[in-house]
Amino acid sequence: MQKFISIAAVSGLALLAAACSSTSKEAEEANNLRIQNLESQLTQSRQQQQQYYSQFNAINQENSRLKNQLSTMRRTPPPPARPAANLQTGAANLPPNAKPGECYARVLIPAKYQAATERLLVQPESQRLETIPARYESGTERVLVREASERVEVVPATYRTVSERILVQPAQEVLTPVPATYRTVTERILVKQGYTTWKKGRGPIERLDQATGEIMCLVEVPPEYRTVSKRVIDRPASTTRNVQPAVYKNVTRQVVDRPAATRRVAIPAQYDTVRVRKMVQPPSSRAIPIPARYETVTKRVKVTDERLEWRSILCETNTTSGIVAEIQRSLRAAGYNPGRIDGVYGRQTKDAVARYQRAKGLPTSGLTMDTLRRLGVRHSAIRGA
């Protein structure tokens, strides 16, 4: 599909190149008509291929479903055996044609199966889509590589050098700070005020008892002073104004003498001769029939259901320990472990007999005479046989 689209695209490009190189109006219309026809054929071919692909996918899905069904039938085991609905139970039904000295039991006769073949459809009849590619011929054509155009060229500007004096920093006033001056002065300050107070006094007559009074004197305490030194401003801080002159600088720079301009330059068209492939026959497709494919499978078919029947078996009446020991030896020789060869029909021996009967398709639920014959136990050793 991708190859077909690529071929069609190359053909379209070749036709377009041919149309561009032709200056005649009739040739251009003819080429356009051919392009339209090719596009219509390409669209129809794509639709037809899409329909074939849809049918092919549907056929593949049906094949996958049938293959899965066939695999499931091969893997599915036969249905488990179920007792027949008409099995007879109860003590009223006694074994027919019973012989004296023999024991009978209702044993389970397994169902019988046989192999049957069936023809299954694996792959249905279908069609295979075969694509016939288009046929091309090689030739030469003169194609336009580059159309005529104009190129814009830039004429650069011209410059000249000029010198001029420019102001770097204007004149300004500058304030200069003048710091303050200080001086040291000494001063006597009052620390505590003077005051008067009473104090005890002594005299020729002092207090001897409660009758005499004590001596008290009023004393004047002078004030206290202290001399301190401190700095005081002699002249406060101030500022002075100074005028700074303007600063100029001579610089040299380039200025445009003649500005840049553009001009248009014509560029002629450019042609080239190339080899092209022209489609002589469009692509097509055809359907090839594929016959159906069948496969024969074999499966198990139930012929008879399982049932209960009266069969002659070994019991305490017609058996001995020697017969049981011979049965145990035969089971061990057949690959079924009956336990010790002790002549006792115990649990392990019963399990070995049941496994042997299921493996050989023999009736179960008792040690039947068919089982003894298959094991090769001598009938003459059976008491009452």
C-alpha cells in the first residue's frame, strides 16, 4: 500500500513538473485533466483495497475463532462418568442364577467410550488480494528549478568624523561643613543644703535618774559643695559655600554623511533537464480464491453409561489367606503396592485393588472374578469355585 501511494505521488509530481514547464494553455489543461483522472483512479484503488483489507481481517478473525474452538476441543477431557438414572438399588433385587457357596456384590461397571472422528472447518474459503503495480517509462523533461525574481542589494551608508566640546559636569555650589569648637569650664555646685539638727550633749550635770533630764544641743550642719569641669560650645558648627566651575571635554565622533539605501537586481529564471518516470499503465489488483481447509479430529464418545450389576466376588465364605497373599503378590508384580504380603485383605490391599480396577477399566466396589482373572490368580485355589 505504501509503495503504491509513493509511486502515485511521484507520478503526480512528474505531471505537475510537466505542467509548469509548458507554456501552452491547451497542454496545461490536458495535464490538469490527466492529474484529475490519476487522482480519481488512486481514490478508487484505495477504497477497493480498504474493502479487501476489511474482508481479509474478518476472515482472519473467523479462522482464529475456529482454531481456538479446535484447541479447546482437543484439550477438554471427556465428561466425568455419572451413574445411570436407572441404576437399581435395594436389597429386594437379588442376583440371578446364584450358585451355592459363592458371594455376590453389586459392582459399578464403568462407562464405555469409543473414538470418533469429525471433520472440522479450520479455514473457510477466502480470497487473496494480489496487487499489480503500475508500469512506467523513463524520459527527460525541462523543469523550472527557480523562478525569476529580484534581489535587493543594500548600499551602505557613508560616515564623516566631527569634533565637538561637550559639557561633562555643570557648574555647582558645594557646601563645606565647618565643625564646632569647644572649651572647658570649672564650676562649684551645691551637693547638699545646710541644716540644723539635735545631738546629745555632755555637761557638769548629767541625767542620773528619772528626775534629771538629758542634755540635747541644736547643732548647725553647713552645706556641701563640689567642683566639676565640663565642655561647653565655644563656637557652633556651620557651613561654607564654594562654587565649582563647569567641566568640559573635547570628543570626536562619526556622523552619517550619506544614509544607507537599497537597489533591486533582477535574477533570471533557472531551468534544468531531469529524467522522469511516466506512468504508462495504472496499478490494479485481482482476487485469487483460496479454498477452504478442513482438519479431521478424533474425540471420545460415550457408548454405554456406567451401571451396577451383580458379580461374583471373593468374601470370607470362598477365600483363604493363601488366595489373598497370591492377590497381593500379583498386585505388586503389576506395579500396585498392596503393603505387606501377609494374606490379610486390609485397607492398603483394598486401595491397590481399586487403583488396579480403575486403571484397567474393570468393575469396582469389590474383588470380582474378572479382577482375579486379570491378575492371573488361579481359580482352582478359590474355595467352592
